[in-house]
Amino acid sequence: MSDCIFCKIAEKKMPAKIVYEDGQALAFEDVNPQAPVHILVISKRHIPTILDIGDGDAALMGHLLGVCKKIAMDKGIAESGFRVVSNCNPEGGQVVYHLHLHVLGGRKLHGPLG
């Protein structure tokens, strides 16, 4: 999608501190981190929200969760604990309408969103 900031990052048209990439997914540091480790994991295919995940996207979603696991292990937060969050629509706190998972950790997380 031409005006989507995460699509531009996936297409390398905008800079980001990328920590992981494969054919289906991209992970990069959040520009406004809410924890010592705050990585965003996105699908390279534009999916606006969780509500737009199709019946055929189960493997992709499993892959994205596997990327979250790999990042937690690589960043050294797997054993101590981490959180995976996805916001959906305005009242859910979604700001960028490109499905993304937040991997948060590196400190004791408090409250519903860390």
C-alpha cells in the first residue's frame, strides 16, 4: 500500500533498524520504545488489522509468532519473560494500519500493556 509507513519500511523506501528479515516477515526496533526491548514484527504483505486476517493466513500468523520467539531468544529475554501485543482499531490503540506484533521485554512489565 503506497501510503503505509510499514509497507515503505518493508520495501526499504524508509529507514528502520532491522533485526530480522525473511521472505514473509520483517522485524525492526520501535522508534518509541516502551521497554528496553521493543521490536515490531510485520508481515511483508499488507494486512490492515487482525480483523483482516483471512482463513488462508494461519501459516503466516504462525510464522510471525515464530519470529517473535526467535527475537525473544536472540535478545536474551525469552527466559526472564516477554510480551507479544497486537493492537486493533482506534480503541485498541492501533496507530499504524498494517498488522504488527510488538515484542516487549527486558524489564518487569506492569499493567495491561507493559
